[in-house]
Amino acid sequence: MKNDPAKWGRIDADGTVFVRTADGEREIGSWQAGTPEEGLAHYGTRFDDLATEVELLETRLAAHPDDANSIQETASQLRGTLPKASVIGDLEALDRRLASIMEHSEAAGEQAKAERAKRREQAIARKEALAGEAEELAENSTDWKVVGDRMRDILEEWKTIRGIDRKTDDTLWKRYSRARDAFNRRRGSHFADLDRDRATARRAKEALVERAEALKESTDWNETANAFRDLMKEWKAAGRAPREVDDKLWDAFRGAQDHFFNARNAVNSERDKEFVANATAKDELIAAYDSQIDPAKGLDTARAKLRELQEKWEEIGYVPRGQVREYEDKIAVFEKRVSDAEESQWRRTDPEAQARANQFLAKVEEFTAQAEAAEAKGNAKKATKLREQAAQWQEWADTAAKAVEDL
């Protein structure tokens, strides 16, 4: 509300200035510089300035209750000047406003104190959590990149947390700092060990490259191929060399391998071309001997023809690598044909099988003779029983004989 100085004061004829209060008029000065209206306006402006200070205190208290103590002290000082203030305006209203500021400052101060205590507790709790996390990471984690980044993030967040007393803050900082240092030591030790391992791997792989280079011109294909496989096992077991040399060493090692195997493959390809004619010749042998190796026409002849086939087969030589098994199977058909016939012949002439058949026939003769003797004595019943037994043994003898013939 706009201040009306004429309502709250006057200037008499001799220039004396008065302000009206609840206790009556109070002389506050003398005005000789102009008209009484100008004097009232002057002292009214001074009141407005004072009222502006009070308004600023009210605004500060609303916006910054944590400054309540300072605001209360300023309001008290300003209120103490009112009884002697050389201003014209509603001093009682101003006094009430200052009294209200002082009263609310006390309440705001208590609230701000409680909020500061709460923020302090929250800040302590957060830093304790961060310190605990750092300690856990420092002790247990081996994910060095992730943990290193997290340690830096914890530090950045740490810097933003305020409102903790110095003693508590220092204690928490020491926990985090020790954890960070412990992690850095573990990480440093890990990478130092890794560097040593990589240096060892580098020396091992350099030696493997030298051995591979020494083998790459060899034409002892089978033995050298096995040697390269052994070298590869050693390479895998050697571990990683430093990044800047590991790829170069691998290129050199692989280059020596490729040189040898490409040379071997070229030789084998050339040989395979030559061996195609051998395969054709062996097919012709198979066609020629298929009908000649027939045990049914004579086992001895079949054996002789098989030996001929085998000798000629070996004389022809190798077939292409991809057809080796195919041609082994082809000649195995003739070898099995003869061996099966030999086994069948041996079984037919097996003395034990023939002896069993003869034993059965002997029993037949024995029971037949006994039956005839019984008939001669007139014992028909006994003769019948003996002939039944003879018939049973005859059946067994026939079965045994047939088994020998089937073999």
C-alpha cells in the first residue's frame, strides 16, 4: 500500500517536522529546504526506503529460511531504530511486520536446523554407501575397466555431497580413499603380471615362428604336418603377446604354415592327377577278375586268381586320396569271397562235426540190433520201443549230416 505522509506527520510554520505514533507526536527534524508538502514527501520517501528493507527481510525469510538467525538479528536491529527513526509513515505497522519477521525467523530457524540435520544424515548415509561400495569393489572385483570408471563416478558424486561436519567427512573420505588406493594397487599388480605374461608369451611365440620358418620348406609331408599341428597346440597354450606384436607374430607363424601346406597340397594335387589312371587300371582289373574268382568253380583256382589280382593291384600303385577307401572296399569284396569259401570248406571237413554225425549213426545201429534181438525172442513190445529210439537217433543223425553238408 502506498504511503501517505500527510496522514502520519506534519510540518509546522517554523519548519519543525513531526511524526504521529500511538504515543503521540514525535519531533523528528526540521525542514527549511522547500514547501511543507515537499518536506513531507522527503520524509515519506525515507519511510518507504525503510519499508523496502523490511520487505526484503520478509522475502529473504521466505526464500532462505536457513538464514533465519541472520534475518532475525537484522530485523531486531532495524526494529530498534524505529523509535528514533526520522521518517514519516505507519511506524506501528512497520514495527508489527518486524516483530512478525522475528517471530517467524525463530520458527524458520528451528525448521531449517531440523532440515539441515536431516540433509546431514542423508549426506552421511550416501557417503557411507559410496565408501562401502568402493570398499566392496576394491576387494572383490576384477573387471578393471568397469570398476575404474565407477570409482571415478563415485568421486564426482562425492564432490557434490555437502553439509557434513569436517570430522565425519574426513573419516568417510579416508574410507573411500583407502578403497580407491587398494583397487589401484590390485589393478596395477594385475597389469604388471599381465605384462610379464605377455612378455613371456611374446618370447615363446617368437621361438615358435622361428621353428615354423625352419619347417616350411620341408617335403617330409606327414612328419612335418604333425610337427605343425604340435606347434599350433603350443601357440594356443602360449597366451597373448602384447597387442602391438601379437598380430604380426601370428601373421608370420600362419604364413610359414600356409607355405608348407600349400606346397604339400600342390604336390598331392599333382599326384592325384597321376593316380587317376591307376584307378582306371584297377577298375579294369576288377572287371577282368570278377568272373575268374569264383570259389564255386574251384576254391584253389579262386585262391590263385585272387593272388594274381592282389599282385597286379599293388603293382599299379596308389589311387587319388579321396578314393582310397573306395578301392580298398572293392578288392575286399574278392578277398571276402574267397575267405568265406575257405571257412565254409573247413567247417564241412571239421572232424568234430563228422564225428558227432557218426556217433548218432552208431546209436541207430545199436538200437536197431537190440530191436531185432528182442523180436527174435518174441518180445514185440520191447522191440517196438527200441525201434522208436533208433528212429529218434536216426533223425538226429540226419540233422547232423545235413549241417555238415550245408557248411
